[in-house]
Amino acid sequence: MENNTSLQQQLLEAGVHFGHLRKKWNPKMLPYIYAEKKGIHIIDLNKTVECLQETASALKSIAKSGKKIMFVGTKKQAKEIVTECAQRINMPFVTERWLGGMLTNFNTVRKSVKKMQSIEKMLSDGSFDNITKKERLQLARDKDKMEKVLGGIAQLGRVPAALFIIDIGHEHIALAEAKRLGIATFGMVDTNCDPNKVDFPVPANDDATKSIAIIANYITAAIAEGLAERQAEKTDESEDVEDSGDKSPKFALEEDEDKSGSRRGKPQPKRRIAGPGGGGRRPAQKK
């Protein structure tokens, strides 16, 4: 209870409870609204804490299973925060512009990422020395452009298991693509958005930098915890395998010795050779 109270206090200080003007509200957000003050809706922080803990628990289990979670926040206020949080836990992120088909047409996007990586490789191994200055500049420009948009998903080998979105209204294309592919969606939902569009909504102010930072950091801490538990389990399993590996050859050797000893100890039965008229082939009779 004390933890919830302290978290609630931190959310209050960060201004998470401030919603939009009454005229901009979405009626589906009614269960998450506490009151209205001076024409602005106030979000119920009790509901925010509940939803935040539920979201953190779900994301922790996904991270523990070894799957990737993509952070999406292309708003000016969220770019730096999302980049920092995603890099801290080595997760993919999109902060510049959501390319149409980034999930639904992932194979094509992956080709662009490979092209960007090949240009980087050419820069590092000195292949650029063999081409003209104009071509070199053109490739450098292409690389910078691609790195700006695709840099966050360069290490993403397959479609992520979940999306954490800062503003579901602003990132509606990403949300639609995730829904189409059946990817789990988590997002910050303000009073002007529909909470039913995401699987795990977190009612919060998605415009203030402090509000975005406190929610994103809480989620990041939960994912980091899940990754740490996964690493600990892997370490335990490897130790168990090593222990069993040390014991098994000994048992196998003992069994082999027992088998060989039993073979040596027991006399082998002699083969019976039947003579003529003793059950064998009859001798041919003279006519």
C-alpha cells in the first residue's frame, strides 16, 4: 500500500493527472476520469496506478520469455526519453517517423536496413576509396537518411512481440499495423483517445515531458527486471547442465565396465555341430 501511495505521489508531482479540455474528450475515457476542473478533465490516479502495474507485469513476462518490445514515440516531447529508455534495455525503437508498412511489410524494411549496414561496412573497411567523390557523398547521404529513420530497428531480426506507444492518437498507423498482425499493444492514453484500441491502456498525460518520463522509466525498469530474471535462469540451467555432464560419463563408464565384466565372466556356450545321422544332413545312399 505504501509503494502505491509513493508512486501515486510521484505521478501527481509529474502532472500525470492532467487531461485535455472538456470539448476534446473521448466519452470512452469516462471510467478513468476523476473530475473536471476549470474546463480540464482530471485523470483518476488510482486507475493509472492499477493500469501501470498491470502493464508493467505483462511487459515483464514478455521480456522474460526473450521476445522483443518496440518503443514508439515520434512526438517532440517523447523522442529523447524513448531513445534513452530503449537503448538502456537494448530494445528496438522508432522516434523519427513511422514508415508505412514497417510491420506489415517488414521484409522490405529489413532490406533497407541491410543496405544501410552494407554502406556502413564499406565505410569501415575502406571500400569507398575505389569510388568517385560524388558517389561517396551520395552513399553517405543515403546512409544518414536511413539511419535517422531505421537506426532504432537495425538489430531487429523479426517482427516484435509487443508495442509500447506513447500517444495512441498520434501513432495510429503503428497501432493499426500491430492490430492487423495480432501484436500486443501497450500505450499511454490521454482523455482525447479511445482506450479500447489498445490491449493495455495507461491513462496518463501524454503531452508533458515529466509525465512521459515517469511512465516510460517505470515500464523500462519492469522490462529490465524481466531480462535479469531470464539471465539468472539461463545461468542456473547452464550450471545444472555442467553438473549433469560431469556425472553422466562416470555412470556410463561404470555401466560399460559391468557389461564387459559380465561378458568376460560367463563362459560362452560351444556351438553344436551335428554329425551324420545325428540330426544333421543324411548321407547320400548308393543306388
